[in-house]
Amino acid sequence: MKKIKIYTTPYCPFCIRAKKLLKSKNVLLEEIDLSEKPEKFEEMVSKSNGARTVPQIFINETHIGDCDFIHELDNKGELDKILGIK
């Protein structure tokens, strides 16, 4: 099973949208809420090559992107393959 990690904040509509899409795929995800763990912000920025906005999504420690990008992948039929579910 692929390890999915998403950095979020609770008040971010893009985070909510990204989590909804990932949960609709019935995959387990590790959510890192930056409002509860602000010390993880620099970790996210470092791992995402400088991205400073949430959400940032990683699969098996590989940076996938943000909410718009995973929806784009899904629309192209590529997200399921990346997630290893089809």
C-alpha cells in the first residue's frame, strides 16, 4: 500500500477538497495539520522544493503537488495509477 501524506490547515478550502478526493479513493492518508504542528512547516517546504501553500501531497515521500494538481491527475485518469488502486 502506498503511503500518502498531506500537509493541511483546518480552514483551507483546498485542503478540504483534496482530502475529500483522496478519501473518495478509499486510501489511508496521514494528515499533518500545520495549525497544530507549525514546526512541520519547514519540513513541508523542504520536501516540496519550496512550496509554501497547503495542501501539499506526497505519495511514498514523492511530492505530488497541491489540490489543483491532484484533481488534474484525477481528471486525466492518472491519480488512481499513482495511488496504486487501478
